[in-house]
Amino acid sequence: MKNIRNFCIIAHIDHGKSTLADRLLDYTGSVTDREKQNQLLDNMDLERERGITIKSHAIQMDYNHNGEDYILNLIDTPGHVDFSYEVSRSIAACEGALLIVDAAQSIQAQTISNLYLALENDLEIIPILNKVDLPSANPEEVTDDIVDLLGCDPEEVIHASGKTGFGVDNILAAIIDRIPAPEGDPDAPLQALIFDSIYNSYRGIETYFRILNGEIKKGQRIKFMATDNEYFADEVGTLKLNQVVKKSVKTGDVGYLITGIKTAKEVKVGDTITDAQNPTTETIDGFEDVKPMVFAGIYPVDTEDYEELRYSMEKLQLNDASLVFVPESSAALGFGFRCGFLGMLHMEIIQERLEREFNMTVITTVPNVSYHAYTKKNPTDIVLLNNPSDLPEPSRLERVEEPYIKASIITKSDFVGQVMSLCIEKRGEITNQTYLTTERVELTFNMPLAEIVFDFYDRLKTVSKGYASFDYNPIGMKTSKLVRVDILLNGQPVDALSALLHADNAYTIGKKIVEKLKQLIPRQQFDIPIQAAIGAKIIARETTKALRKDVTAKCYGGDISRKRKLLEKQKKGKKRMRQVGNVEIPQEAFMAVLKLND
């Protein structure tokens, strides 16, 4: 046990976590030349295509240091703010963390937020300055930034390069010297924490755990404490590049377990595994429940696939504990699910994974955030608004509260003006401005979450020429003036397109939506009025003109009344069509409503 080290790698996006993990694996000889490839741990096609890590990946390495054999359990974590829940779970399975900072970009917003996560869990932090071989690297200055942030000595900062493999030996020596060995009692009853799970279509659910006390043996009868269900440990082992089957996994180690569970609901991340004969009395404090930020409806294209979609979502939830979903139905789209995501990237990834891994083609509605409404009748009872259609009538409505976040933006001092004006446009209030160095400024804003959901991040990157980094955390609810803008097509409201907007922006956004829909809705045989309305008041209108046949083509010469008669006849036909005709809305129209600022 004293020769086990559990650590994770934390950093901002693109600071080189996965590349450095690759070098550590090379150096310890955990991978053969044949298995070598970039982003070795990222085993999803999606991760490779986008060059980002979505899932945390655990792997075990053997390393000989000063004649002693050590077991190193490494967990590579994602850097994107949307996957911070992954990071928090990985941190719970470790005693130390490698904090990687890019020598060219210095400390960014996510560096700080992941660092705080690690410090809350009392992890030993090893600062690493990565990419020192870049021509634009500025190691002295960035080392000073790290020293200011952590309060450590400059000598403790290890210089390394994930690309060339420089400094990897120093990192491994620091891991062994500085990170404490796991504590725990090998003779106590079994107590293991589930920090991840994955669905395997041949073997059922594979559970990843970290043992705090006791040991788990093959064939042992075990119990999951959250559900009180008992199983046999059919197979246990540790996680190398491929799973290594063991007779038993001991205290302090990280491993996997296969019990042949088929139903996804029975395994909960953060649960405690114990021995069925000699159970432990106390459960491990799991992870706090995740708070989704963005909500959207996911519907199957074909209503018959609803059950299939449910199974797919449950399997996906195993692997991604931050996905939350409840069934809902819509007048336009039939049965589907209301899903909670941590951000727009997370939503995009889920949609993509459903398509790739489970062959589900889905329609996603316009994302929104959840609001709290209070009625005049019961001013203390919260009415949860996930859908714009849930908003009570204005006459019954007391007030509506919307979620606010504290956003911290780190940018170059040249772009402060543009970043501020963007945040003020998004109804943000500046609360603090700190100069970290003469060049870099940290701005703190309180802003409504709804405003940052769609395109805020993209625009922030545009105005700051890619230099700004952004991180946020929720601070609670504030009263706001919200109205529901309904979209009517041919006089019929389309519930999937309605949106809750702030009263100041309702007119301009309503007008934009209507103009956009005019371009997207295909022309029919009859005129289609496209209207935006608040209650009974129409605030914007466009008309998609009808496709018309030239009925007067045969009529040349003669009296004008002949032409008129034919046109009147056509007009009546169109009117009748309009009464019976319904309008098909293409999927692009739903998506276009999001991208209004393009």
C-alpha cells in the first residue's frame, strides 16, 4: 500500500493534459511501440476528432524508482468547463494532482477553478510548467504567476514538455516523493467508492471504483449500499491499457468490477460497495448531485423509437453522470425527454453520442434554463418553469426569478473595453476588476445564466481575439422581468419554438426569429403568416408567399373581367387550402432560432 500513488491531471483546455499523460505512459513503459498513438487514453472517436477529452480516463502504471517498485494510478481529466463534474469525481479518487500550466498562455480561468476543486479535497498539488519548448514560451514570468497562485517555492515548479518528453523523469520523481500514499485499513470491512461506470453490451455494466478500506476478491458476495442489492463479483481487476484480471484488489487501489448487472438504474456514481457478509456501517460521502445549467427537449424523430431512446439515455447516463432527464410530451413533437446539461458543448456531445453509439436520430428543441415563478394565489410556492408553456397567465403571475451566475473572465488588458461591452449587452453587472499582471486582467460579473447559454462563449472569443478564458459558477436566483414570446404559424402556436425572454429584448429577438423563419420555412400552396406574439399582442409578422400557378396564361385579349374571374377563383382555392393546410417545420428552423446573432 505504501507504494501506491493515486493522482489526476488538471488544467485549462489545451494546456496539454492528454499529451503529458501519453509521455508518462511512454516513460514508464506502460505502452508498447505498437500501441502508441496521440491522445492514447481518449478512446472515443469524438474525443479524437475534436481533440478534447470528454471522459476522465483511469490507467495504472508500474514504475521502478530508486530500486523500489511503485504502482501509479493516473486519471486524465477533461479541461472544459462543461465537464467539470467529471473532474470533481476524479479528484475524489486521488491523493494528489498535477496542475499543468501552459508556458505560453499562463494561468487561465479553468486552471484556477480546477485548482480550487483539488484544494477542497486536500490534494497535494504538483505545479508543472508545460510546453517550455515553444518559441513563445515565457517560463520565468509564468513561474512567478504560479508561485503567486499557490504560494510555493519557484524550485517546486517542474519544467516539462509534453511534446518532446522533457522533464517527465522529474515529474515521476515528484509524484513519488510529494504525493502521500493512500490511507486505509486493509483488515477493515470492504468500503469502496464508485467514481465511474460504463456499459458494455457483452458483459453488462463495468463499475470503476477506488478502495478506501478492506479488499475485494473475485467471487466475493458484495452489496451496493444505495440500492441494497447484492451481487457476486464475477471479475475484478486493475485498469492498464486493457483491463488486467486480478484475484483481488486491495486497499488504496483503483480497479474495475463486473457483476453482470444489466439495468442501468442499479449503479449510481458516488455509491459505496461493501461486503455482503460483513458490511461496513458507514457509507462514503459521495458526490453532490449535479446541477444542470441548460435544459432542452430531446425527441425521437419517429415516435415509435421512444422506448429505445429511453434505454439509450439510461446507458449514456451510466457513463456520464451529469446528464439528467425526465419524460415530457409536446404537442408538436410527441413524446420525448426533458434533459439537463451542463452547457451547450455538453448538449452537443450527448446528441452526437446518441447518434453514434446508439444509432438514434433525435430532434433537439431550443435550449433554455429553468426559472422559478410565483403566483399571486400562492406567493411562497415555487412553480418550476422548464418549458415556456408552463408560465402562468400574466394576470395570475406575481414574479419570475431567473438563475444568476458569477462569471470570471481572464483577458488581455487591450480587450477589457470590448469584453465589458459584451457583458453589459448580456445584462451583466461588473463586480470586480483585478490586474493579475500588467497585461492580464480578471473581470468578475454577475450575469443571468440564460444570456450565456447560446453564443456568449463564441462571441467572447471573437471580441478578445481568442485570448479570453471564461469560467462560471451559480450564485442563486434573482427576480427578473420575463415574458413568453409565442411563435404562430398560420395562426397556430408552435410550442417548440416559443421562448422565455427578458422584456427589454423581446421585441428585437421576436422580430429576428420571425425573419429567420421566413427564410427557412419552405413555401406552400398558400400564404403562411409567421407571427411573434406576447399574450394576445402580435409584436412582429412576416408572410411566406404562396407558390402560384399562372392561371391567366391562357387568357389573352378580351375583357379584364375574364382575368379577374380566374384570379378570384384561384384566391378562393388558396383561402380554403389555408384553412386545412398544416405547415411542416424543418429541423433547421429549431436550430436556427439559437443562432440568431450570426
